[in-house]
Amino acid sequence: MIRPVRIDPEAEEEIGAGMQRYERARPGLGLEFLDEIDAALHSLREPGPECGPALGVSPVLGVRRKLVARFPYAIVFVVLDTSVRVLAVMHGAQRPAYWRRRLRR
């Protein structure tokens, strides 16, 4: 079943910040980052085991993680009945569970 992917505002901000960081490092790299994020998000539309492992954070909700190719980022998401909710787009060097408070919404 194909599900729409909904990105929380905080996750959108994280994507934008990552893109700006890479663009400052090397012109064009920010766009390459966005391409990889888009590819990873697109793969979540039909979530299966290949989308990423479940995190032990909330077994009831089934929070999962999808690694982003070429960049040290992971997409943290939940598969709902009719959509996929992206909670965070986190850099690998960040505190691993900083986004947990977002589950309450």
C-alpha cells in the first residue's frame, strides 16, 4: 500500500539546516544532500522491512529509522494506518533520542 509521507515541521527544519550546511561546505553539495533525502523519503511510501529497523523507543508505535545514502543522516519515522509520519531527519552526531518528545503529538 502506497502511503503519503508527512514531514513534521521540525524535520523540515532539519532538512533545511543540513542542506545549508552542505551548500556552505561546497556549492552543489546541498542539492546532492536534498536528492538523497528525497530518495530516502520516497522509499518510505511503501514501507517494508527494507525501510529500516524498528527502534526500541516505543514498540507500540513502531518508530523506525531509515539511513540516508552518502550522508551521515537518518530519517526517524512512524508508519501509520494511512500515512508515514517523519519525526526527525537527524545527523548521526546528534543525541540519539532528542526527537522523542515529538512522539507526544
